[in-house]
Amino acid sequence: MATLQAIKYNDGSLEILDQLLLPESCTYISINNVQDAWSAIREMKVRGAPAIAIVGSLSLAVELRKLAAPETKKDLHSLVKEKLDYLVTSRPTAVNMQLAAEACVKLSNNLVDKASVDAAEAKDVLVKHLEAMLANDIADNLAIGEHGARDIAKKCGNKDKLRVLTHCNTGSLATAGYGTALGVIRSLHKANLVDQVYCTETRPYNQGSRLTAFELVYEKIPATLICDDMAAAAMKEFKIDAVIVGADRVAANGDTANKIGTYQLAVLAKSHNILFYVAAPFSSIDFQIPTGQSIPIEERPHSEMTHTGSIRTAAAGIHCWNPGFDVTPAELITGGIVTEKGVFKSDQLVPV
Amino acid sequence: MATLQAIKYNDGSLEILDQLLLPESCTYISINNVQDAWSAIREMKVRGAPAIAIVGSLSLAVELRKLAAPETKKDLHSLVKEKLDYLVTSRPTAVNMQLAAEACVKLSNNLVDKASVDAAEAKDVLVKHLEAMLANDIADNLAIGEHGARDIAKKCGNKDKLRVLTHCNTGSLATAGYGTALGVIRSLHKANLVDQVYCTETRPYNQGSRLTAFELVYEKIPATLICDDMAAAAMKEFKIDAVIVGADRVAANGDTANKIGTYQLAVLAKSHNILFYVAAPFSSIDFQIPTGQSIPIEERPHSEMTHTGSIRTAAAGIHCWNPGFDVTPAELITGGIVTEKGVFKSDQLVPV
């Protein structure tokens, strides 16, 4: 069975998996223009910063492919800029769509200045640029997967089968495809090295039980769901070999901000002598930030903790603390930081 | 405001808090006879092994008080034995009702043999015996609370205010009243020593968010609910002073079986230099069991993890691991084991 695809793109035809319907139903919806993409992003049918940028960009590629050749490159540029400005408003806090828009506008500007390129050719160049984002992101994730799987296998003494634990969702449903930490697990599975994957629920938003568990079942990777308070018991009971998680941002010294609960798993892994890995694109390493102390912790709505749908699961009136992520100190990342450029010890990070 | 009472008993009148309606509604129901008690226990309106035994026993006291003086002590004995045998069938796996029934039948037998006591006097003795269970259990919990609060305050260097973290529900809703670990917290609060209580959700059954949070709000103890994956982040962020949990069973060497997630909190407390306490009646110490390795781990239904009410929260087809409790090694219980007889270092447990 092919890897689960949250974004399907083929010759100007774009479909996305509606994540709002997971895990109940696995339904794809067509994205025929930038309006469709804007709505899908706004309504959270697509999630994860890279995925948002790619769906937005591909929706513009869909429109440009259908477009009759523009009269002038300036007409084309105005059109492209207007559509991208609109797409950026779909989720203003996700920086990736903004960055993708800026890169595309810059390319379009360069094309306007380039006398040797006509309007039809400029359109083709922009389409190819937008379409390449999906393939590039997946290629990076595949490289992360291969580097990570090789390193884990080696550091675990080339055991026949490995038991790994992961947190949150870092797979096809959070990236353009394949995934980061879950990509490493996919690569381990392809190499027939997985005995069992333990995935945490990841309270309060349940990305583990809803999304990661869905991907693992879909691809028939042997997997067991545990609650977040069972991690240490599982580490001890099942003799887990490695913990692999994603990253929202890695500081220059290797301190890593990721989904709340990551720090705790790193402490528990250390005390159980279990390797701890972070997997992320090299672009997640922010060399402007010296240490994790400079990374602000976002607080999320308390209703995520007090309700499941319309069912109240916490006493009325209780105060809640709901940080979106935490920071894992570099020294706890004992396995390494896995990127498409290779696996780095946290004290060996250098801009490339 | 008085301490939350899950069991209200006064001169032959018994009411219990219907725990099925928590946290939505705080409703008391009358228990007028052993049939009422049997149904309330079977339907989980009352939970927790000590509470079950006490509600069952008190329901018999209610009946005996209403009963006209029996003709003979043998008639009385037959009646009492029949009612107790019936009560034991309400939740056969909870050993406390069985033990309470055996003790009462033994007393009744002794009364039959005692020539100086007539039938009416025998009835009074049995009623007093049954009624004493509630008061005795609460008195033990109050003593646990006082011993624990004093020890924590002392070991924390008599700080003005303390931040403590607790797991699961060990309060008025799990015991006859006051509670064990939550009883210690109540005593700290009475002494005006609580800055903030952090209570974990306690997945998958949410005893923390539903029951402990309810008790803390009810008694206006300053408290914050956290998800189970936020414990380490909270320990670091809020500089928590002590973790206090209950116990299902303590082995002779101090290893402690308690709600799943306890072991993890003990590891995290140790790595953050935070005192870790277990609070339980002395009768929870099982000197027949040398270490925690002999304690079997019960697995519970997967539906607890995959659904909240009728809402599916986990992908269909995912395998689950749902152990009901875990074992915390004695060496991680750095504060001590708090009982009604005092606070013990885990290597100082001796039958008393």
C-alpha cells in the first residue's frame, strides 16, 4: 500500500484529505482554485505549517494552468500577487504561506525584468516553481527518514527489530507527505526493522490517537496506542529502544521546542537509558535563537482540556494550564537531530 | 464550607453523592435499604473500595435500626448474614465489602454465643459496629492528612506556601471522606500552606479532571488542571515542592502499586529534585508481598482510551495498551509513605 497522502496533486488536479473528518472518515475534497484552498485552510481541513503553504501554492498552480496565456508579464504578476496576498490571509500566524508567497512574488518580479522570457513562458516557470514545492518537501522528508533510520539502527547495535515511541503527529498529515519523526519510523518499517511503535495520545488535542494512530493503522505498521501517563511504564515494560519526535523550532545550541509533553519524554528516556531523537527539516533550526530560553510558550484555549466535543470532561470552574509546547534541553537529545542533511549532535549545529 | 461528603450518614439516614452525574451535577440520593446500596454500588454511583464497603455496611445499619427487635439472636444472625451475602455480590472483585461482611458475621456469631446479651442488645451492638466504620475511616484519613502535612512542611524547610502536584482521585469521592493524598492536601490548605495544587487529568478515565478537580473547586483550594504530558513542564515552570499520590497496595519493601502514571511522576519528581510522597491507610501495606514485582498489573478495556462517551477519539483499528496501574520502586518515594500511624521511609516499614 502506498504511503498515506494528505495532498494529492497530478497535472493541475489537486485533492486534499479532509482532516476534520478523521479518524471517523477518510474523505478527499477537490481544490479547484485559491478560494477553495483558502476555505480549506481556514476551516482546518488541512493542518501543519508546511502543508498549508503547499496546498495554497498548488491551488495557485491549478488556476495558472487553466489560465489562457496572459497578455503581458505585468498582468500575470498582478494576478499572482493578488492571489497570494489573499492566500496569506487564510491563517495569518502560519509563517510558511507568507514565506512561500514572498518567494513566488520575487520570482515573478525577476521574470518581469527578464527580457528574454515572454508571458506564456513566465507562467510556465511559475507553475513549475509552485509544483516543485510538494516534491521538494517530500524529498526532504524521505532523506530525513533514511538518515534517521540508519542512525537509529546503528546506535541500537543493528538489532533485528526495534521498539520506538513517538509523540504527536509528524507524518503525512502534518507535512507535505511521508513525515519527519514518523518518516523515520516509515523508513525503519520499510527496512523491516520495526517490532512495535508506541504512540502517545498527545493530550489535549489527541494528535497521536487521532492522526498518528490513523497513519500507522493505514500503513499496517505494528503499533500500540498509549496514554501520555503510560510512557514510563511502557519504556520499562517493553524495553523501548528509541524515542523519536518532531520539532517546531530548534535553537542554535540544539534546545528544541516541540509539542507539549516532549520534554517529559526526553527526561524519561534519559532515566531509562533510551536514545532520544528529534527529526525536522534543516530549515527548522533557527540560528538567530541562541538557546531555548528565547522561545516563547504559546498558551492554548482551556476548552481543549475541559471538553471533548460537547462532552464536559473536567469539573466546571477548574483553572487550566494549557501550553502548546515545551522546550527540551539539548543535552537530553541523546540520539541526535535528524535533518535532510544528516544527523547532528546538538552541539554540532552549524549553518549550511 | 464543610469538606465535600460523598457519604452522609446521620441517625439511620443515609445519602450518597451520585458520582455518575459528576462533574455536571452534584446530586445526593437516599439509600434506604441494602437493595438501594446494592444497586448504587453495581451502577458505579459510589466508587472506591473503602467507600463501597462503608455504604454497604451503613445500608444494613439503616435496615437494622428500623427493624423491630428480633425474637432471637439466631433470627438476627440469619438476617444479617443473608443481607451481607447479598451485598458482597454487588461488586465481587472489591475485597473490602467481603472483608467488612466477614467481620460483621464474626461479631454476630460471637454475640449468639454470648449468654449475657439479648437479641435487642445484639442488634444495637451490630448497628454501632457498622456505623463506626465511617467514623473510623474518616479519623484515619484525618490522621494521614495531619501527619503528611506536617512532614511536607518540615521537609520543605517551613516555606510560607507550597506547590504540590497530585494524580488520580484520592479524596472524599474515593474514600469514606477527607481522603488520603488529597487529605494531606486538605490539611496543608487548612494550615494555609497551599500556594497551588496541580492536578493531572489522569487518562484514560479522567479521575483527576472529573473528580479531584471537582473536590478542589468545591473547597476553594487554589488549583490548576494539567494534562498528564504537562507534568514535567509544570514541575520546571512552577517549581513544584512535592508530589503526593495514593496507593492501591504497598509491598513490604515499600514498592507501591498505584494508578497508571504514578511511576512516571516519581521518575520526573526525582529528576527535578522534588519530594515524592505516597499516602495510604496502614492496612494498604501488604507485608505478605516482598516487592512490587509480585503485584499483577490489571489491563482495562480499550474503549476507555478510544472513546469519550459516544465520541471516538482514536483511529479505528489501533491496538491499545491500557494498564490500570503501575509500580513505583521504593527508592523513588523520597518523601515517605504517609499513614495514620505516621510517615515511614520506605525501607522502615514494619508490621504494627
